Amino acid sequence: MMTRDEALRFAQEWAAAWNARDLDRILAHYSDDVEMSTPFIVKLMGEPSGTLKGKQQVRAYWRRALDRIPDLHFEVLS
């Protein structure tokens, strides 16, 4: 279980990684065997199942997504 301070630091690093558009830092928050499902995967990646498995597939997805949303920005509010 994280303390509130640990959770805040984690969230701030998560947002900073996204705002820097640094895929290595972003993916450091995921396990190697990550599985991700969303209908956007079908559209963006052409994967009919809508599911990606592993960091390399997720990396390719986030790369394409970041290229399409150049002004994406996160802010930790609380």
C-alpha cells in the first residue's frame, strides 16, 4: 500500500513522463507483461481483438497516439 506522499510522487512522475513524451519513462510504470484493451487499438493499430500484449506493442500504440495528439498534457490536481 502506498502512502499519500508516495502516491503523489508516483502521479507527478507519471504526468511528467507523459508531458515529456518520453516513452521509456512512460513504460517504466508498466510491467513487462502488460495487457491493454481499448476500442482505439482496433482503429489505431488494426488489431481486431482491441488488445495489446507486452511493452513493445504498447510502446508502438503510445507512439502513434502521441504523434496524433501533439498537445496532450497532464496535470496532477490532487
